[in-house]
Amino acid sequence: MTISVGDKVPSVSVWNKNAEGIDKLDFAEFCAGKTVAFFAVPGAFTPTCQEQHFPSYKENAQKLQDKGVDVIACMSVNDPFVMKAWGDLLDPEGDIVMLADGLCELAKALGLTIDASGVGLGQRAARFSMLIKDGVVASLHVEEAGAYEASAAEVMLNDL
């Protein structure tokens, strides 16, 4: 079942690689008490994710923060080392928290997976964005397969 507006986010582990090592985070705890601009991409370093989706959040980070966002987080079904390397490349200032869902547990718990086996990627997170306020989904935008529009940062700015 797909998560909906008004639902609480699940308590599932995700990973974040930082200078000190790798942190295992409970997603529900990560979102508690904050307004989180959360977006998921099917894969780090993939064309649409790298050239359009991630940059939309990077370019609008200050505008999101000005409208009350405490944390911007990007998630992909990749390992924490890949997410760290991708974040270092596209966001050297560290404006966006890079969350690794290496086992696809969060994407599955949200009901937002795709099967990208046809291009060698296996089970992945669908492309989506979610505004989360104190652990509750305030808005959700899920893309159709192959599309990129509804989950852009510019759309989330309208949700705030």
C-alpha cells in the first residue's frame, strides 16, 4: 500500500555516510520535529536524477529553507558510499542530506518502488517528492514511469 498524505512516515533504517563514518538512521526519528523536503531518485549518477532532479533541489535549497524547510534529504536505493560520492560531486556544500536505502526497505515501506530490472538496476525507489512535517506526510508527488516534473523542487515550493 502506498503512503498517503496524512500518514506517518515509517520507522525504517536508512544510512548516511559522513566524514566520521556511516550513520544508521531511523527514518521516522530523522523526520520527527522537523519540516523535511524529501525526494527520491531511482539512481545516483543516472541522467535525469543527476542533470535535473537533484539540481532542482540544490538550486532551490535557500528558497525551501526560507519557506520553513529544516532539512532537504535525497534518497536512492544505493549504498552509502555511492550516495556520499554523488553528494560530494553535486552538493559540495552539504545542503542536502544523502540517504542510502541500500536494501530498498524505505522505498518498500512507503509503497513507492519500481522494477528497473530491464535496465539492470533491479528494485528501486520510484521518482517522487514528499513534504514531511513532524513525521507526517503533508504532500506527495509521484512521477509516472520515465517522467520528471511533479517531483521537482519548484513544485514543492508551491506546497509550502
